[in-house]
Amino acid sequence: MEALLPEDLPVVQAGDPAARTALVLHGGGGPQTVAPIVGHLATAMHVFAPTHPGWDGTPRPESIASVADLAQAYLARLLDHGERDVVVIGSSIGGWVALEMALQAASDERFAGLIGGVIDIDGVGVVVEGQPIADFFALDARGLAEVAWHDPERGYLDPARFTDEQRAVQQGNGRTMAVIAGTSMSDPTLLSRLGAVNVPTLMVWGASDRVVTPAYGRAVAEAVPGAEFVEIPAAGHLPHLEAPEATWAAIDAFLGRV
């Protein structure tokens, strides 16, 4: 069964419809974590930022049960919309989806020319020897802040302050993430497949990230032909939240070349 996105999937759209298209893909924290990326790119691009199926209470079709399924569904939607030369920007799990989209586009003639570049921001998905991905599902709120943020106090969200509705959404997001990304948040085959990526690729990494370390990010970049790697000081897993100016500088320089 072909993986298709729900027709009523929430999508934030911003920027000039006549400009080049950017697809912004969020990670496990949900669409609000990439809102600053959308705002920044919308000054020069036409930006689409969907909520992944199953996040924030949205329905998830049974046909979307893996990152590969999600990547295929986004490619099909872009194709249906007549898009070309799209820049895909993904954060965390979104970075994994972005790489998978580039791989599928490189191997399927239906999607030829659809993807023009990839920006992977602290993406998970790859198995790198000696650089394990932090066990997200075993961490409490304090532990997650410690591994994901340069300044853990800034990133800590006290669960006692959550409403019942917020708690239900967070739990639902976790269940969906376990289905789509697996509890390991990785694909053992991905690293060996990255040599097939044939579009310009930028890896942006927070220097203090301990979900996936900069050493992990460099290993991913080395596996993608011609990929660039930029480390952002004083930032963790979401450098666009902790060090936005340095993050925008890296992204804008890359976009100016591709």
C-alpha cells in the first residue's frame, strides 16, 4: 500500500508563492520546535511546514509506519503539487526524513529533480559506531533537557505544569515517534546508503548536543558525497532555538550556493 498523507494534514505555509520552495520537517518535539526556521526562511522562500501524521493529535494512516513511508508520502505530495528543486530542511527526526527523501528521489525516476538540497539539523537516524543516540524513551524531562540543550535550565519543561491536554499530546507524540522512528531512532542500513545522495547537503550541528554528538554529525556528513558540516557553538540539539543567528548564517550561506 502506497504511503499517502491525510488530505487535511495541518501545514503552515509562509513566504512568497513565486519563490523557491522549502519544506521544513520537525522532530519529535513537534511543529513548534521549527517555527523559527519557518519564520526565517519565509523572508526569501515559499515555505511549507507540515505536522507529521500522528503528531499533535493528527491522524496517522496505517500506511505510514516508518521514516521511509513518511519520506515517500512527502515526495508524493510535492510531486502532486508540481514542485521542483525543493530544499528540504529537517530537525532531529526531520533530518532523518530529509535524508531518506533525498535517497528515494535519487533512486526513483518519478522524483527526479524534485529535491534540490538538504539541510539536516542535528538529525538522528544513522547508526555510528561509538556514537550512540541518546535513549530518548528512557529519559525523564530533566534528563532530556540535560542531553538536548546547551543550557538545560532553558530547555527544561516541568511536567507538573502540564495541563491534561498537553500531557495527552506529549504522550501521543511519543507513541507515534516510537512507531515511525523506532525506539532506537535509527536505521542500521542508512549510513551505508548515504553515498547515493546526489544533491547539495548541509549538516548543522549544535556543539553541545548530547542526543547525537558533533562527532556523530561529522560521521554522517562524511558519508554523504560533498556534504558540508557546520558546528554551532553554545547550542544543543536545537541550535535554531539556542543560537539562531549563527544557525541562520550557516543556512543562508549554504542556500546562497545551491
